[in-house]
Amino acid sequence: MQTYLEFEKPVAELEQRIAELRKASAGDEVDISPEIARLEGKSAELIQRTYASLTPWQKTQVARHPARPHFRDYVERAFDEFVPLGGDRAYGDDQAILGGFARLGGRRLMLIGHEKGHDTASRIRHNFGMGKPEGYRKAIRLMELAGRFGLPVVTLVDTSGAFPGVEAEERGQAEAIARATEACLALPVPMVAVIVGEGGSGGAVALASAERVLMLEHAVYSVISPEGCASILWRTADKAPDAAEAMKVSAQELAKLGVIDRIVPEPVGGAHRDPAAAARSLADAVGDELDALARRPAAELMAAREDRFLRLAS
């Protein structure tokens, strides 16, 4: 069953009307297929027009859509021969951050990313994509492994932020995030990061400190959630739309600012409407970037990565 966002109400009403006509026409001798086709065309046009002019807050809602594809969806649709690797060799295995060996076309690589889950049980199991210290330490282990084997690293970032619980702080959350960021910057192999949904705070940067940072068209990337920012500045989360506007969270704004390098187009109506097409688009973009980086020496890659983030911080 399709989940519609608040701003999609006109689309929902139109598609409900189409569904009712289809149901009414079943077994009916009167041919109403021309009317259904007309309404379908109108619906497609409305979706295209709506998604062409989304506000930053609406893009945030799309990035959080419950049906939006996550790490496992891209593993199944965009990558081949994924071999998962678990554990940080110190405490345990965090299911919010997954990773392992994979192939993209003929390229061997290390794939790491956040997994949010799709239903209540899986969201709880994956902690809604909020990584714990052991998750970031697992990512460090996998990046170091990739460096030893000469494999490029691809990360798929999709988190509202690292887990803020007391137990995470007790196990060194801030240190783990800092070490993961350091591991990204020290990689002797190419690294491509893709913000596929939400890119929130240091929990996102820890897996996105790459020399090439891509964003899906309707993804968002920010130091804090719009609700969190609004709560600090205006003492109310109701101002989240204003905060999203001010923070420049969209891929389009971040590309202008030089924070990201490339916008990956999504299917009309968002990745959740056609996950397979979104996966193809992501695979093509990542493949292009890996090919462009393949012949660059390690020293040049690390220098470019460091220069990039020092420039952003200045």
C-alpha cells in the first residue's frame, strides 16, 4: 500500500480515483480505459510538477519516506556477490552499520553503509540506522581491510545521526566517530560516499569523509536535524520547515556550496516509487566515479581528501 506524504494529497486523491475506476470497470461491459489513461497521465504530470519544486522540508520528508530504499535494497539491486563481514573485534556487531566485500560490475570493492529497516521488527533490529561505537569501529576495521587488499571503498550514508544513548557514550561514541572519520581520511584507496537518504551529523560524516561525495536528488545532509535546530533556535520543533530552509540541507544547495560533488537523479516521484531505477542510477554514478579515481596514486587521493575537508572547515 502506497504511503503518501502530506504534500502529496492531490496525488493521493487522483490515484485513489484511478483505483476506484479500475475496480468498477472489472467485468463491466462499458470501456472506461480512455478515462483511466487520461487520469494516469494527469497523475504522472502532477507528480513530476510536485517533485520538481520541493521545498527543503519536503525533501526531508521524502528522504525519510518509510518505503525509501536502504542499504540492503541497494545491495540486492545495484551490487553483486555481497559477502557481509561482522563485528568490531572488541565488543560486538552493530546491525545499524553493515558492510562487506561486494562487486559493482567487474569492480571489486568494500561496501559499508547504514541500514534503517523497513518494518517495526527490522527497524528495532537495525536501531533505525543510528550507529553505536561498535558499528563505527566495525567500519574502521573494514576500511583498514580494504586498504590492505587495495579495494576501493563505497559507503551508503542514511542516518539521522549516531545513537545518543547512555550506553553508546559509555563505550566511547565520540571517539569512535572521530576515529572513523580519521580512517576515511587515511585510506590509501579510492573512496566514494553516497548520501542515499538522511545524512545526519557526525554519524554521517564518519562514513562520508571521501574524496567524492554524491547525493541522491531528494536526500538531505546536515549537521543536525531540522527539528533539532528549530528546538534550539526557536524552542519549538514546529519551526522545522524554516530550519530546513536556513540550513541548506538539499542536494541542490549543497552542490552550489561545494559540500558535495554530484547529484544522482532519482525516478520521478522519488526513489521509493521505483527502487530498481534508483539502484541503477546509483550504480552508474558510483561506477563512473570509481573509474575516474582508479589510476590516482594513494598519496594524491589522501591529499585531495584532506584538502577537501580542510577547505570546507575554513
